[in-house]
Amino acid sequence: MSESPNTLMVDQTEPAAEAAAEVRRRGPLWTVIGTGLVMLAVPFLADTFWLQLGLFAMAAAVAALGLTLLLGQAGQLSLGHAFFLAVGAYGYTFLAGQSGRLGGGFALPPTLAAVLAVLLAGAAGLLFSPIAARLRGIYLGIATLGLVFLGQHILDNAPRITGGDNGRSVPVFTLGGLRFGSDPDQPQYLLNVLWGREQKLWYLFLLVTVVAYLYFRNLVRGRPGRALRAVRDRELMAGIIGVPVNRYKAYAFLISSMYAGLGGVLYAIAFRRIVPETFGVGLSIEYLAMVVIGGLGVAGGAVAGATFIAFLPPILERHAGLLPGLAPTTGTSGISPPVAAKFIFGAAVVALLLFEPGGLAGLGRRVSRALATRRRRPAHPR
Amino acid sequence: MTLLLQLLVSGLSLGAVYALLALGFVIVFKSSGVVNFAHPAFLMIGAYTIARVGSAAQVPFLLALLAGVGVAGVVALLVQRLLVYPMAGRSLIAVSIMTIGVDVITQTEIIRRIGLDGYVPMRDPWGDRVVRIGGLVLPQTRIAALLVGAVLILAFFVWLRYSRWGVAMRAVADDPQTAALMGVRRSTVSAMAWVLAGMLAAVAGLFITVFPSPGLQPVTAAVALRAFPAAIIGGLDSTGGAIVGGLVIGVTESLAQGYATDLSFLGAGFHSVMPYAVMVAVLLVRPSGLFGAKELHRV
């Protein structure tokens, strides 16, 4: 095999151009404020079904940020994301859970349990990093596949942690005196809106997602981000100019696994009940699809991709009648909504990689650039 | 002792099947530089075609097998021509992720077709009959797998060594630029590799789905995935390594299954993750596999 630079499909623009695009992308402040206000207003407008979906999407977005850091910025392929999600989800559930007939637990305060679960995911990532740091991107992809299967095996054989095949319910999250659960006996109202679990969790998740997002952007813009991209684009050159290649690869893997762990904690809290099967190879592939669909290496892309993948199956389910050939329920002939969702995201991955490697983010950039040039140019040149 | 011998033979037979899969995986990687995650999909397509054609009345099994091998080869060719070739020059990771997309689409469709029954029987001539050799009791399917695997592997290496195509393939793998200057078309050679990989995967698919497995199941894809650790253990760019890796995976899996009661501290069903455990252990010592070329950089 010839030596080809280990470049990825992300826009391979010069660093200067990348920085310029970054400044351009920062864009008008009012878009940020507008989006923020809309996000804050959502619990007052949307019903529980959509709020719950939003929670899933935010949990997925946090974990996807980790994968897009590893794959898009550091150029390391991982199919093991589901494993770290599982560590986060089960870490939280076990640490915060009561020890009972169906499973063990430490009954720690949920906040502490959540933090420890993220650290646990980081520790798992660190344990694997001797392998992760030495392998090239593609070898790592397959090696991490092993991680998912080993993780599944452990979960299958640890009923004290998982509560067996039927899953285990997740302890309600509390922060200080605030309890993020539903209380059917004493319904609370805020501005005439029933203020239940989803509404409260919405703000918690929003906060966590925004912090995760900002941390990612800072990391990518700073020295570590530049080092990671150097390792991605030309490992040898990066080493020569003094980037400790192996350490940065391990670092990317560590941060990525912690993001996944945090995503797992959120996922568990949003779902209220977790089963081991969820965290299989299929989940890893879904995350891969998210970051590819959204646009690799870009924070906004990870969020967009996560939203797309989270909302696709329920929307298809709700509007099954509108699409020809879609069967309303599973089991009948025709294509059931979950199957259709899989077809769509598989096809989206293939099509985007073939035609728009930048993903949704790339599409957006192209559109906004086209709009900008049109605005700059007078409609009727003299 | 009998148990050990029996496990070794069935492990070698399973290993021969994994080796066929890993071999296809490796030749695709060597000739086009793509890690083909759609490899299990080719296996599923091949096995599904064999089962469906075989269940039609008055079709001899051999014809069904040929149909499955042919269909898998054609699908592999289409994937290479329509999806992989247009991405030439792009990063290998991008192309590999694209093949994951192909795999998702194909697997979803096959699993949907398998339907709620849960499996499609293969209608092979061996059924669940066994052969007794000395004290050993071996299913006919295992012996057939071992023989067919050995013959195909041998044939492949003879082909690779002596045929024009084989020489071209080795030339491309060795030095694509020089090979191109000598008039070897890389795209044609890699198309050939994809077709071969698809056909080998179909044969492997047959032997993964016959007795003791009830037939083609959704879980067959997970079994097929174990060819990845096999290829990695041997080294992604080593054809010989793929054979060794396949056999190692097959034998260790078989032993772990046979001695499950002694290994109960590792948890129930450990044999199914054994390939991955072996892979991780090998990677810790040798990051490019047992026989993989160490990557050298020229500055």
C-alpha cells in the first residue's frame, strides 16, 4: 500500500481558511440569542411526547460530540461508543440505585453518581488507550468492535448491575433539593403549564448540552484541537514538529469516552429504564451515522445528526399513513417504521459520503455561502 | 482426550469458514485499501439466496449454491463499481464508513425478509447426520466445511501464485504505482478482489448457517463479524495471516465452548466473545497483527 496522508473527509481547507470560516460561522449574535430563546420556550409549547424526544436527542448529541471529536478531529474510527455509553448509563444507575432484590447499588446522591459514572467511563477509556493510541484509525475501528461485544458479555453476566434481561429502572435525578421526577399526587404548574419531569429535565439537559458544546468548541479551537488535526492529517509530520502523537491519540480517546459516558448518564435518566441489549453494535453504528450525517468534526453537525437520528423513527411512526408502502405496525407485511428509519439513515450515510462529505453542516455552509454571494453581488450588474 | 480431539476438529472446521471470510476481507483491503464493513452483508445475501433458491422445487442444491455465490459476487461488484470506485482518492476511513451504510441497508432488508419466523432453513444435503471416526462423532456439515474450506484456500493461493490475475493482484498490493506503470489496471484488479470476496463470503455463509445452526438467522451477521478479529489477528494485509487468524479464532472459540463448564468464571456464553478477547490480547503485543506489515514511513 502506498503512503497516503491520513486525511479525513472533513473539509480539508487550510488552517487559515478554517479559522476564517469559523469567524464567519460565529455569525450574527441574534441567531444565537434567537435559538436560545426558542429552546428555553419549548417546554411551554411542546407536549410531553416531543419533550421526551428532545431529551433523547440532547443525550445523543452529547455522546455524538465525543465521537465527532475522536473521528472528525483526531481521525480515529471507533465502533466502541456504545460501550462507553453503557458504562455511563449503568455506572449512574448502579451508583445511585438502591440495593435490592433485583440488583445492587450504592445509593449515592444522584449528582455524585452522575459525576462518578462519567469518570468511570473515562477510566474505561484510559484502560483501553494503550491499544487506542497505538492503532491506526481503521485498526482501532475493529478493535473497538471487540469492546462492544466484551461489554455486552459483561452486562449479560452481571445481573446485579443490570437487573437481568428485563432491565432496570433508573433512579430519579436530584440536584440539591430539586427533584427531576414526576409527582402525580402533587402536580405542579408553572404559568399554567403542567410542570412535570420532562419540563424540568429539559432545562437540565439543555444546560449540560450547551456546556458540552462550548467545551468542545474551545478544545477544538485551542492547542489540543490543532494538535489533533495535525495528527489526523499527517501523523508523521505532527510527530516531527513535536506533537506527542500517541499521547494525543490517547487523550482524544479519553475525552471521547467521557463524552459518551455523560451521554449515557443522560440517556439513562431520560429513558428511566435501561436494558443491556440497547448498548450493542447497532447503537455504535447509529452514533457513527449521526456524526457522518451531521458533518464530521463539527460541533453543530453532531447536534444536528443526533437530532435527525433521534427524531426520525418516531416521526415515521406517527405519520406512517402518509408514506406509501409503510406498514402502520411491526409484523405486518410492508416496511415497518423502524425498518424504514434504518433504511433512511443507511442511505443517508452512503449518499452524504458520496456527494456531500461535509454532511448537514457542509450543506448548510454551502447554502449560506450561496446566499452571501448573492447578497454581495448586485442583482443587475451595470 | 476424545473431547479435546473432537473440539479441535470442529474448531478447525469453524476456523476454515472464518478463514474464507477473513481472506476475502484481506484481499479487498490489499487491493483497494478499503476496510469493507459490508462483508457480513455479502455473506447474508449469499446465504439468503442459497436458502431461497434451494427451497424452490426441483432445484438441485449445487445449483442453489452456485446461484448464491453468483449473486453475492455480483452484489460485491456493484458495490465496488457504483459506490467504492467513485470515492477513489478519498480517505480510507470515509470509504469504510460508507460500507457500514451499505451494511446497514442490506442487513435491514435481509432481516426483514427473514421475518418473524426467525430463520430460513438452508436445505443442504447434509442435514444433521453425523459421521463416526474412531471415537469421534462429527456432523457431516463440519467435515464438509473443513474440506471445502481447505480446497478453496489452497485453490486461492495457487491462483494468487500462478495466474495472471493473481500476479496482477500481488503487484497492485505490493506497489500500486509501479504496477500501474506496467499496465496493470488497479480498478479492474480491485473489482476482481471484491467479486472474489463476495463469492468466498457466500460459501462461508452456507457453512455458518448449516447444522448445528438451524438456518439463516438475524444473529448470523454477528457470527460473520467474527471474521474481523480473525483478519486483524493475522494482520489486515496478510493473506496467510487471514488463514492463521481464522483458524486461531475457530479453535479458541470451539475450545471455549467445549470447556464452558471449566470456564464458567468467565461467564455464560463466553465463547462468542472469545475472538474479540484473543484479538485484544494480540493487539496489545503486536499492533499490526501477527503477520501484518509494520508500517514504515519514509521521510
